[in-house]
Amino acid sequence: MMLKVNNLSKVFMQGQDSINALSQVSFALESGQSLALVGPSGSGKTTILSLIAGLDQPTTGTVEINNTQLTDLSEKQLAIFRAKNMGIVFQQFHLMTHLTALENVSLPLEIQGLVSDIQQKASEMLDAVGLQDRKNHLPHQLSGGERQRVAIARACVAKPKILLADEPSGSLDTQTGLKIMDLLFATAKDQGSSLVLVTHDLQLALRCDQQIHLSGGKIVSNTTNMHPIIRS
Ligand code: ADP
Ligand code: MG
């Protein structure tokens, strides 16, 4: 298994109140497979993704990626593990505003300590997402769709074992959003990366091999496609 989520719970404290964002969530994802997390706003989708990414700690439960338990890693080890094994795409792109497209895409390679060929690899990845003419642009000089292409290039440049995407087309118009999703599915497939996709869109969810529906921080159904729709 590429990803094992065991009994994950997350309680947020807000003043006197405790919010049960996730309750006893368990699921697994095989290598190279894709999984959609679907559910209404506030159902815990982003919380799951941040816990899988190790950006936040669970109240109880564990996340295992490629046989490594995230809680066994120090902050520094986790940063390196993330750069080597994970690619993350957010709805709001989260690019470094003062860095060019090429520099943004170079970052994960620098974090994992690569010394040679960084520029070359980042440059090839930008070619692959169709941004050969935008390498030296800053994020504010790019359209929303182009920014998300940079974010996908950054997420994929280190050929991660697992890609995490939180509503990646959520802030784009329908046409651009569809192109971005095609690109994400195609890149994941090319690289053999597993994909965890958070989405509101049921059609999009059906393009994944597995769909988990969440409500109030709990899993209400976990379905695997008998006949997965051919992607890309
Ligand atoms: P979704 O991504 O499905 O819209 P979230 O995972 O963002 O849902 O949120 C799940 C629940 O946890 C919501 O009730 C939300 O208000 C709450 N929540 C999320 N993050 C925090 C936080 N940092 N502090 C307090 N409550 C939070
Ligand atoms: Mg969310």
C-alpha cells in the first residue's frame, strides 16, 4: 500500500468548544491508484489532506506513506520526506510570489538536497505542462490557469510517489479547470504517482479509481470503481 490512514481523528479547540473535524477515519490506497475525497464544505476533506501531508498532527491515529509512519519523523526529516515523496497542489496555488516559475519549480529539488541538474529538471517539467514561454515570469504575471500549471509542475518535478490535490480547479473557470484536471491526471499517470484528490465535483470523482464520501468528519461510503473510466 502506498498510503494507509488508520483511525484518524482530529479535534480542533476553539475557546471552550471542541470541534470534531475528523472521527476515526481509516482507508488505504494502492500504489499508482487514484482516490477522490468528496463531501460538503466542512466535512473534513482539507483536514485529512493536511494530516496526510504531515502539515498538521492528528489527535489520534496514524498516517503511513510508503511504509513510513509520519509521526516517527522529526520536523526536518518530514520536510525532506515530503520533498522526496509528495507533491501537493492547493486551490489557491500557494506559489512563492517573489520567485519566478522556474525558481518555484526548482524548490522541491533544492529542499531534498539535489545539487546538479536542478535548472534542467525544473525547465523540462515546465515544458511538460506547456509553460515553455513563461519560465521567467513571476506568479502575478501569469493567469490563474498558468499559475496552477506552475503549481502542478512544482508538485510533480521530483516524481513523487503520491500527489495530493485540494480542489485544484476550484478557483478557475470551467474550461481552464477541466484542462488543469486533465493535466493532473495525465501527469500522475505518466509518473505512476498515486493521487488523492479533494473535490466537490462528482463527475471528477468518478475519474478516480476509488471514491470516499465524507460527512461531518466521518466516512459514509468508500467505493472502488469496478470499471474505472479511462483517464486522460
Ligand atoms: P472541508 O475541506 O471538507 O471543507 P475542513 O477539513 O476544512 O472541511 O474542516 C472540517 C471542520 O473542521 C470544519 O468544521 C472546520 O470549521 C473545522 N476546522 C478546520 N480547520 C480548523 C482550524 N484550524 N481550527 C478550528 N476549526 C477548524
Ligand atoms: Mg477544504
